[in-house]
Amino acid sequence: MFTVQMEKECGCFKKSDFQNNMQFESKDDALMQAIEMTKDMNEEFCRKHEFSVAEEGNVFKIRVEERGRTGCCGGGHCS
């Protein structure tokens, strides 16, 4: 079994029709679902967060980061 798991359920995710911890028999089906969810959330949600997919064993974890802080520690010296 393969799982698509939301790392942290933001408000937009909770209000959406998406489900957390969805189970799939096929790795390809799970990956395609995670990619599609990530794409939809990045385009349709409030844009406060940015979503990405990371594979961790049999889990495709959808990660959540604040927009504009990706790859930056937030200390003000990265820009």
C-alpha cells in the first residue's frame, strides 16, 4: 500500500474536498494523486502556502511551506 499524506493540514486544506492519508495499491496512482493535489492546491488555495511532494518510503508526503520563505531561513540575509 502507498499513502498520500498531508504533512500539515492548513485551513484551506480543511475546507477543501481533499482527504488526508489516502491509500493506493499502486505507487504510480499514489504519486499521480499527490502531484495533482499539489498542483491544485498551489493554484487554487489562498496562496499563503506553497506545496510540494516528497517520497518517504511508501508515503508521498505533501509538504507545506510559507510562500516566499522557501529555501530561506527568514533572517533577512538571504536576499
